Amino acid sequence: MLSRWGHYLAGVAWIGLLYYFNFVQTPAFVEFEAGPRTEAFRKLVPRALWWFRWAALFTVVTGLLILGFQEQFDGDYMKSPSGIGISTGVLFGLIMFSNVWLVIWPNQKIVIANAEATAAGREALPNAASAARKAACASRTNTLFSIPLLFFMGFAAHLAPLYETGEGGKRMTYWLVVIVLTALIEVIALMAPSVGKPQSWHIDRHRNTIIAGVVYWAILILLFESLF
Ligand code: HEM
């Protein structure tokens, strides 16, 4: 229960900040004048990113603790609809966590260093714009994944017990589709995004990202429905 409580608190902080970045901060910064934007990148963004990345770590650690304390976690749990559901959520969670620590944070450090340099009257960093773009693509992709992720977190305990454990072939089909589609979405985010040009419909605007997240959720639940 303590792991769950910690998991909800950290998850709220992580995904809350993710939505703040995507739905509030990024669109607002486009309208900022250069001076106040530099100031915000020096004083606001580092604080938000501190909570963001440590909340992501705490969410994963407490999530793994819940799994570790899972009473029904015997050899067959991962084959059950609950186990498949939570594994789907965990797959998204681990990819999102990697995006935070390996893509968003390293690239945002360049953007912050650029703000520090320009504020001190030094030259702007040449790679700052492409770093911002890489971070934004990974951040939008995390927003997309968060939609099915949260469904599958709750699904494991509250809906999955209504389904029947499918045979090995069906589970294999399920995982094949999930892994291929998820890998495709992630690869699009990581493919060197070019500054100023559209990357892909689903991450070009945050409104599209929300639609894509709901569509991806619908595909996954229909797949679950048809197989189990
Ligand atoms: C790798 C990362 C994650 C892991 C390993 C993980 C693991 C888990 C596990 C094992 C459960 C218990 C499922 C059950 O009831 O059987 C759970 C529940 C939950 N998780 Fe996660 N999780 C992760 C990421 C997230 C994220 C990013 C959020 C976002 C807020 C989240 C929100 C929740 C919520 C709200 C529940 C409660 C579901 C319920 O009981 O209704 N999790 N998680």
C-alpha cells in the first residue's frame, strides 16, 4: 500500500509536469519575447525539470516495488490478463522514463546552457535549436504514451479480471502488435528531428498528440478485446 501511495504521488507529479510542459509552457513560450523567455529558461525550466525527472524515477521505483510485493505474482501472473495489462503499462512507463533521462534532460541541459550563455552576453550555442526540437519530440511522444499507460495501470486491477487468459499464440500476437507499433512511434521521435520542419502529424501539435494517444488506446483495447 505504501508503494502504491508513493506511486500515485510521484506519478501525479511526473505526468502533471509533462502535461504542463506540453499543453501550457511550450505554447506560451512561443509568444514570449526573447528576454523573458531566456529568463524563464534560466529560472523556471530548471526547477520544473528537477521535479519532473526525479518524479519519473520515483514513479518507476515505486511501480517496480508494487510489482515486487504483488501477492499473485507467481509464475503465471504475467500470462494472465492482469499481468498482460500491467506489462503493457510498464512497457510504456519504461520507454517514457528512458525518454526523460536519455533524451529530454540531456537536450534541455543544452537549451538551459544556451539561455545562460545569451544572458551573460556570450554567443548562442549552435546546437540549441536542434536540442530543443529533440526534447520536444520525445516529450510529445511521452504525452501520447501516457494516455494508454494510465488506462493499463488501472485496467490491471479493475477490468482485466473480466477477461480470460488467452493461449500462448494469442499472447504472442498481442505482444508482437504492441511492440511493433510502440517501437514505430518511439523511433519517429528519435529520428533526427529537423528544426522548423514538421516531424510527423502525431507530434507536430499537442492537440494531434492527444488524438493520437486516444486512437492508440482504442487500437490496444480492441486488440485485447478480440484476443482475450
Ligand atoms: C515503469 C513505470 C511503472 C511501473 C513499473 C508501474 C507499475 C505499476 C503496478 C505494478 C501497479 C499495480 C497494478 C495492479 O493493481 O495490479 C501500478 C498501478 C498504478 N500505476 Fe503504475 N507503473 C509505472 C508507471 C506509472 C505512471 C507513469 C503512472 C502515471 C501516473 C502510473 C500510475 C498508476 C496508477 C494510478 C495505478 C493504480 C491503478 C489502480 O489500482 O487502479 N504508473 N503501477
